[in-house]
Amino acid sequence: VIGLIEKYKVTTTTMVPTMIGMMLNHPEFSPARLESLRTLVYGASPMPAALLDKLLALLPDLQIGQGYGMTESSSVLTYLPSKQHFAGNPRLRSVGRAVTGVELSIQDDEGNILPTGENGEVCAKAGNYMTEYWNQPEATAEAFRDGWYHTGDAGYLDEDGYLFLVDRIKDMIVTGGENVYCVEVENAISTHPAVSQVAVIGIPSEQWGEAVHAIVIVEQGAEVTAGDIINHARQSIAGYKVPKSVAFRSEPLPLSGALKVLKRELREPYWQGHEKRIG
């Protein structure tokens, strides 16, 4: 990617966070090689807070934007413009506000619209949604209810309409009756200087139903223990969200074709022979 931007004098591009991380951590990366680049838009998966801070520090003159949407909505539902991308801005952790023609709501399991600041499922109305899932009437009916498309993402809206995503609902961990959103834990761990990549999943626990488990890839040459990771996370998140265990991994995290971490593959070995239960 670095070579292509440099060779063809690319001025505008889109990337997923995984690609951005690979680019910034590549031994041949240099801001000078990207001098033609004026605009970078990212999306498709959560942007780790530490990675975004690094991007802003290394490429301070780059116009950076974030889009949030899905294939079903023909792309973007919300947008966070470049003017919001500055260090220390609390809304930098949001995915922006609804674009023209889009209405957002946060709903509970019964379809009730929740007030500002409460976590629930992100739902949207827009004129650019698909008609149906091909030959899947049940899936279509489940996704479209009472005129709202149910995204499967958990999040909340602030008082000015900025949308903050906390996780995919299916990835949420229920441990000891408490909901833990993996993205929050991943952001806490990713700020450790020895951490290159991290994925957080729920694994079976007799005591808690599910236990928070972190899978970590460390920076080349770094030395860190599970205790170091746990203690670091404890400094910024509540105790029940702190990983009960940490596994270190040498091979890259499994990725989809869209470069999203395949958490189902990470969970599978732990859940063989177990049924997921809440308790």
C-alpha cells in the first residue's frame, strides 16, 4: 500500500483499521512516502484508540474521516469529518452523526426507543436500504421491524446525535450477570506499549458463565506477561471488565476478506463441548 500510494501519487483513499495498523507498523513506513495523500477515510471495523492516536501523531496534516454503515444500507449511515479528528476530542471515539436522509435510534430487546446515553441496538431508517435478503424472508423480517433496520451493533447516542459504538451484540460478553463490550477492553489493552494487536472474547467459566479472555500479539522484541496486561487494563476499566486470562499468540489474528477479525474462529476452540449460558 505504501509503495502504491507513493508510485501513483494517490491523494484520497479508504482503509480499514487493520490496514492502517499494518501500514504504520511496516518497517518501510515513512510519512514522507505518503506526501501525496490528502484524505484518508476509514471504517468497516472498530478503530483502536491507540492506533487512531498514532495515526494523528504521525500524519498530522492528513484530512481524516470515518464512515459507518453496512452493505444493506448501500454504505454510509454516519460520518465523522476531519474537523473532529484532533487529539483529546472525546467525540473522536464516536462514528459521527447521521448523514442526510438517515434517522437513527437506539432500541432495547423489545423495540422500545431508549433515551440519550443508554446502550442498546443501533437501528436506522433510510431511503437507501436493500429490499430484502435474497430468498431469506425470515432473515429479512428479523432485520426490518416496525420500519427500522436492526444493525446488530450495540451503541448509544449523545445529546448532539453523535453515535458511539460499543460492540457487535453477538460479541458481547455476559460475565456474572454483567455486560462487557469487547471493544472497550481491547482499547484499554491496546494502549500498552508492548501490544501490537489484541482481540477479546468470552470463554466458558463455571463461576461466571463467561469469562473475559484477551488474545494478544506483542510488538517484535517486546517482553510482557499476562499479569502486566491485566494490571494495565485494570487502570482504565472496571474490575469486572478486566480479563480473567490472557493468551499470547505468535501468528496473526484470523481476518475476513474485509480484514475484520474473525472472533468466531478465536472462540471456537474454547467452546467445543460447551453451551453458552448466562450466569
